[in-house]
Amino acid sequence: MCRLRGMSDIYPFHLFDKRPNTYGFSGLDRAAHLREPADWLEQIMAGEAVRLVPIWRSRTLFAEVTEEAPRAALLDAARHAAVLENATIAAFLGHHRGAAHVAVDVSGLEMIEALEMIGDETLLFDDLRRYGPLMERFEASVLAYARGLIHWHQRHRFCGVCGSPTAIAKGGHQRNCTSPSCGAPHFPRTDPAVIMLVHDGDRALLGRQAVWPEGRYSTLAGFVEPGETLEEAVAREVFEETNIEVQRVRYHSSQPWPFPASIMLGFHAEARSFDIRKNDDELDDAQWFTKDQLMDFEAIGKHMPSKDSIARRLIEDWLAGK
């Protein structure tokens, strides 16, 4: 099968001037032209190596889960035909180093049934966020991509216009309403969310939610509302949560965050007011912390956000003067 020239299958770090965030910059060639034929899967299976990326009820498949080197279990489709046959959803992700990668949803089976079908008792389904920061970049990114795309399919089985069932199209990157009188197309959606480190000279503003582990603090965040610019969303969310006004909002970086369906847009912003007062009930607490405190957060009984999060990067880069 002829393959058109696409994006490079090496990490596209030339697009970025910082250390990339976890789950992004996989180097995957999404090869959108291959999604067009109705028999896209048959064509791919006939022409090249295919790797299956199984998803079971939002969990991904791992082959090794040691703390040093957790690895994804990317299955050879030729050897695991039963997985493809029993999948309720199959979606083309793209190419990487000569192999097509296809996400498959096996949530219709019980976990033990899915693992027995795969036929390797050393594999297990687990939460990607447990291992994401420790994984090789491509594997972490492709697992996140598969998780997000399957999540969208699972929640869009019916048309949002007329309520009729939808059918998969375009290699899993579209669902079409099956009603002849409607036929509305539906496309995967990612919810934009701003996440920001607000600082005041030597201090940074962090908050915590009651549901988080004891002592964990993180940067403020919230979803972008219709009609807002990103800068306005930053200012509104900070004010709603802490009564702090900001200025000089500067973009830092972005991160795919399919937990379940967001793109995190990271910013740094300067404070222009300083007295904290919670204007809503979203936060359990919010405080100013000095750089010295943050450099040894554990010593004061506090904990940073998880290592796979852009929140952690925003804090670390601010501490480093970046």
C-alpha cells in the first residue's frame, strides 16, 4: 500500500523551545488520508504491521509495571486477531516507525475475559496516570491518545441533534448520525482548560481541593467558557477561586490531558492584588508560598502536584527562573 509523505515519525521537538510535557510530542504520524476509505482497517491490515492499543473501561494495558521502566503492551494484530474481532470500537491512531497503531475498546468483556483472550498472564490493565511520568515518551503519548479517543466514542453513541444511534466513520475520528432525516456528523472534542501559576515576586499562589490527598497543593485551573479569550479565562478563574486579580498573563505550554477529555493550556501570571478570599467552594484552601518553601515543600508537610502534570512543570520552571 502506498503511503503518502506525512509528518516525521521522530519527536517534533523543533516545534517547541522547552522540555515537552508528559503525554505530548509523541512523533506519531496521524496520516489523516488513511482514515478516508470505509475499508481503512482492511487496507492497513493487508499492507503493514499493526499494533493494537487495548482500552478496558478507561484502563490501558501494561506489559511491565516496575517503578523503573513501566512499558505499554502494544499487541501485534496478526497474533491477536481475537482482540480485534471482539472490540466494540476500533480507531486508527497513526503510524510510528513502520507500524500502524489502532486503539481498540474491549470494555464489553470482563477484565479476566479480556486478559484470557489476549493470552498473556503477565499483562494487566491499569490506570495510565500511575505510570505515565516514568514511561518512554511515545508509549505514554499513544496510550493517552487512545484513552481519550475511546472515551469520546463511548459517550457519543447517540446523536446530540436527534437522539438516533451514531456510526463510526473516518477511521474512528468521526461518528455520523444514522437517521436519514438528520445525518449530522460528530467529531472528537477536547475541552480547553487554562491552568496557571500566579506569582508575586518571590511568592506563588497555590490551592487545594478537598478530594486531593492530604497536603497536596497545585496551581489553579478551570475550563474556558464560550466567548472568552484564554487570558480572560485565566483572570476569571483566579478571581473566582481566590479573589486575586492578575496581570501580564503569559503562555507557557500545553498538554493533552485525557482524564477524561481536556487540553491543558498553561500560563504564568503576575498578581495585582494579594489578599486571598475564596469566592466559591471549589477550593478547600489557597495560600501564598515562598520559593524557599516550595524548594522543600515536604518539610512543611505539603506535597507538589503529580510529576506527569503541567501544574508541576509550571511550578518547577518558575522556581528555575524560566
